[in-house]
Amino acid sequence: MRIKEIIITGIVLLGSVLPHSALAVEWTAEWIWVKERFTDPNTWMTFRKEISLDEQPQESFAYISADTKYWLWINGELVVFEGSYTGGPSPVTPAPRTDFFPIASNKYYDQVDISPYLTEGTNTIAVLVWYYGDNGQKGTHISSNKGGFIFQADIGNTHVISDDSWKVNPHPAYATKVTKQSPYRVAAWNIDYDANNSMGDWTDNAWYKPGYDDTHWQQAKSLHRPPRAPFNALFPSEIPILNNYGLAYCENFPASEFPFVSNGETIKCVLDFNKNVTPYFDIEAKQGQVVHIDSNMRLNTIETEYTTKEGRQQFESYSWFNARTIEYTFPKGVIVHGLKYRWTGVGSTPGHFEADDAWFTRIWQMAENTLYICARDNFMDTPDRERGLWIGDVADQASYLFYSMDKPGRDLLKKAIKVTLAFSDSETGIFAGLGPGRFRELPAQSLQFIEQGIWHYYYNTGDRETLEFAYPYVHNYLTLWGAQEDGLATFRSGAWKWTDWGPQDTIDYDVIQNALYYSALVSARKMAKALGDDTHLDFYNSRITALKKAFRAEFWQNGFYSSNPQQFKDDRANAVAILFGLADESQYNSIVDNVLVPNHFSSPHFEWMVYNAMAIAGRYDDALSRMKTRYGKQVDNPVRSTLTEYMNGGGTENHAWNAPSTVLSKYIAGIAPTSVAWNTYEIMPNMAHMKRIEQHVPSVQGDIDFVISRTSENLTLELTSPVNTVATLGVPKAYFDISKISVNGRVLWQNGQARNNVSGVKFVSETSKYINFEVEPGTWQIDAL
């Protein structure tokens, strides 16, 4: 046996394009594939390797990558379901960008703990690799134009690498010549699987099981060792392997429903809610019959055709799609023994909001479902039609991500930031608004991304390394705007001046872009200060001051903001004026009354910002009333579990830019960070008409659990606060005259005065709205009478 060490070193940045805090592997493994001159798109390849171990290892990590996807079995047990993420971390060389012309990309590798699957003696490693050979029209992937797989692990004293000692065989059951469905935006392919050509898949004699006879397989062809082309350098993935929730029965077809005989009609297999899934069946059929699998989603472009062999057979389609109903069509007479699906996703969604008004509980959960569905290889606009990394959608997702998802979700946002900026134009600094493969300047989305994506990410995580990487790109991009004589910013149309999908004749582009530019300047100044870099502070300060003054002078129209009051009374423009601090507090109520209450123009992309602006103005009931009006049709539809592309419920059924949950968590439950990385945070609840609110926040410091409930005579607040934090908790005064407040049963405040000391909680101030306490980590119950 060859014995070598995996040497861990600090990663060398190619062209200083991308930082990685993780350590890199020194690669001795080689990329391998079958010997061929050209890899057909949509090729499925199988690999096998046997190794011998003297003992079971205590710990062993494998480092794995593929172009494009892989499934890993060890000793017949599934270890990784759909490994490797599409796209790439960075270009090989920073370069000028042209839309529809992707540039050569480096690749990600996964780190997988394989020790639980290994045993003393002979072990079988088996891998299925799916080579897309297609980038998709929205640039979600950059193909190497060559299929490839690489594996490296130190297992005790055994050094295992992919090389020409591995066996390889094209999987004959998967057809390569598959027609994609219009509009061809998704990089993945439909599945066309002929079970008559299977290699024992889903049986005890499968090719990925120990003992399978692979003597007729070819020896793998060694290609190159990293970092050589076409796969280039390998960087550790920002996010872990997908969370595999396992196979589950549909809601309307539990185990007790099987077996039954198909009547030839389409079977609608209902999920408990909208999920990204791979469908599975167990049937008994005659040879040569055709099974069809589809999703209920109107804009889904991924389907499966399966040709049966004789007898009992199982199958799972590995090209995932989104569905709330899986549609199976079996020929008449086929005996169906089981229908299942596998749900997979990035991390999980431990966040939770609940209120005694069930409508708001439901919309919060629908928003979280939508967020999770649109988080996979990247944050995407929708899993159905495009799967594109539109940075405006990412900025929307970032607004409620930190109230819903765990660390893998936060890391997925980090990936979106790094990919977007790394694939920016090397000459102009224009962001890759649809990275990594596409390049379009979308000025409104790019400016929004700076404040609501990059700064919001840093403020919630404290990830300084990513901020250091991002800041130069941010500054360079902001210099592309000029300043007019009146102090307003020059207008940039970019490749597409798109700002929102609401009625186009109602969009006040000048007001919105100036507000977005202002917010980006303010965020860039915060970034510079956080990094201790004062180089450009004069630039930010002068532009911020001039722009704010000009914005109020040029756009304020005695009751609302508009560049042309005869034409525009735009809810989006007036919302961002409040949201970004351009409107004076004395103007808030006029803006809400004149624009935000009566005018409902915004699409979901801006709608959540309208709610936040109304909450900042103290108009909580009006914000919630507007939400019920605009989302009522969707939330009241019992079959829906996600939020749609358009406010009327049309378009894709699961669109990322829906963020109505933000106002519920941040302003109604009232929980928000007050310093970087949630070291300090506040809870300033505004219950509106509600009597009970519960919020769970999976913060970077740990879980925050908060419950507030009230009657006409008492108020109870329960808080579990994580270590290394200090919370400012406001007891709201709006519901009755408070005379006494107790903490864990001990009176702490009475008739306007602090009374006793309670270790870990102290009275700090009283305002017109709250009686405020500083709360250290722990579990607390505060009762107000």
C-alpha cells in the first residue's frame, strides 16, 4: 500500500480572485473518466474501486468533485446523494465579461466523512457521475466541456486517490439524447431510463454493491491533476452536502394503500407541502412499457420517462424537480407496490413564527418554505423555470434568511456574494448580475445587493474575510455613478434598467435608483469603517450628504416623494425613501396615508420593503392590513404552501423574492441585531391586534426563543437568550398602564422605579413606547401588570 500524507496548506489565490478561510488539499489524485475524445452532454458514468483496510478508521474524510453531479456508495450504502454544486467559485483569470460568453471557471470540491461506512478488510467505493455538458440559459453552471471525477482520501495508512486503477463504465440505461423543454433555461436534463439496460440498480445485485463483477469494465483514463485545465483549480465548497431527508410516502398514498393495479390514468401523489424532490416508485410490469413522471408545476421543465423490464422493479429519478404533487402515469395493468419521494435541500429551516392570528402564522411559513425551495446549488429565483442567481432575488432572500435558516443557509448567501463579485467584469467593475455564467448589469438589483445582500450578510454573521473580499468590488462599482450639479446621482440603465414587475408606468425610476444608490453608499461607508479603511470616506461622506439634501429638495412633493407628481405616486419609491433614511420622520405619516395605504403597485420584489417602511413609520396595523389584502388570495388557497412570482398568484408558484415574513420577525416580534454578529440585539415587540406571538431565531450566536402574550391586564414575555449576547428587551406600554414588572418571580420595576436587583437583568430606560431592560444570556420570564 502507498502511504502519503494529505498536506494541509493555506490556499493560493489565483489572480487574487477569491478568499477561502477553509484549508485546501494538496491534490495527488487525478481527474478520471472513460477513454474518449468527446463527452456527450447528459452522460452518466459509473466508477468502482476496491480497497483493503487493516482496521476500521476512527475518522476519514474524502475530498470529491465532479463535472457535474455525483452519487457515492461505500459497501453498497448510499453516502452522498447528489454531490458537487454547479457553477464555480471564481474564474481562472479575471477578464472582461460579455453576456452569453462564460469564462473558464475553477471548481468546488466536497469534504465528506466516510469513516462510518468503512470496515476492516475489503471495501467497495462506487460512484455515479452525471455530466451536464450544458450551462443553462441563465448561466447557473459553467461546464468544463469534459466529464470528470476526482476522489482523494487518507484512510488510516491507506492513501486512496482516483487514477487509472479505478474501473469505469458508461451507464447504458440512461439515454444521452434527450430533448430539453422550452425555454431551455435549466442546466439539468430530463431523464430517459431504460430498465432493460440497467446494471442491477436498486437491487441487491446492483453495480454499486460489493461483489459485483466489473471485470468487463474499462480501466479509467487519467486526465490531469489539479489545477490543470479543463477542470482547473479546486476550492472547498462554501456549503455542506445536501441534507437528505430520505424516502417518504405521499400524503394520499401511505403504505397501507399498496399494492394496487393502475387503471392507466395519471396518479397524483400529494406532498405535505411544496418541496424539491426526486420521485421513486416500486412496480411490477411487463417488459417495454413506458412510465412518465412529472410535477404539477405548470412551468416545470424536468420530466422522466422510464421503460420497464419484466417483473418487479424499483427506480428513483435523480433529476430533481419542485412539486406539491408528483404525477405518475403508469400503463393500465401495472401493479404499483410503492410511491415515494426523496426531499433534499441545503441545511434546514429551524426558524419559526407563530401568532394567535393563524393567517400570519401561515404566511410566515409559506415564505420560509419558498426561501428553502429557492436555496440549493445557489440562491435562485425559482426552481421551475430558471434556477438563476438573480442578485435582486438574493437580496430579497437575505432579508428573511437570518430568521429562518441555519448555518448552511448563511453560507449559501456567502457563496452568492463571492460568485457574483468574482465573476464581475475585470475592467469596469460591473457586477455579474446573473452569475457565474451570464453577465448583465442590472443597476437596481446591484445596488440593492450591496445593502441588503453584502452588508446584511456581514452584519448578521461578522464574516470579516468575506467583507474584505467584497468591499473593493463595492467601491469600484459605486464610482461608476456620477454626481449631477444638484447632488442627485446620474442614472444608469445598464444592460437592463428593470426595477420591478409591477405596472411599468407606475415605476418612478429616478427616485428609486437614487434611493438605492444612497443606501449602497451608506453601506459602503459602514464596510470601510468596519475594515478600518478610511481611504474613500471623503467620497462617501460628500456624496451621502449631497444626495440626501438633493433627494428631499427635488423629490418631496408636499406629502410624498416623486420625480413627477402628475405621473408618479409610487409605493416602491416612497417605501425606500423611508426604509433607507432619506425621508424625514415628520414625513412618515403623510407618505403612508398618501401612497403606501392606497397605492398597491409593487410586485413581491418590493412589497416586503413597503411593509418594513410602514412598520418603521409606526403603522403596524396598516402594514398587516395591506399584507392581508395583497397576499390574501394566495394564503387563503389551502393547496398552496409557497408564494408566487406575482401578487395575484400567477407566474411560478415558488418565487424567491417573497419576503413578507421579514416584517413579522423584525418589527412585529421586534427582534433584530444591534451590533455585528448578534453580539447585541433588541426585542421591541409591536403586537398590533395580536394577543400572542412566538419567534425562534437561529442566530449566528445561537438560538433565540421569544414568546409574548397579553390580556387586558397583564403581559408575559419569555426569552431564552444565547451565550455571548446581550439583549435589550422592551416591555411595550401600549396595551395598559403598567405598574409592576417581575423577572423570574422577583419584582424588578414598580411605578416608574427600579426596585430590586436580579442577576442578569437590569432596568436601563423608559421611553414613550417601552420599559427597557438589559438581559444577559439565560432563560427569563418577565411579567408586567
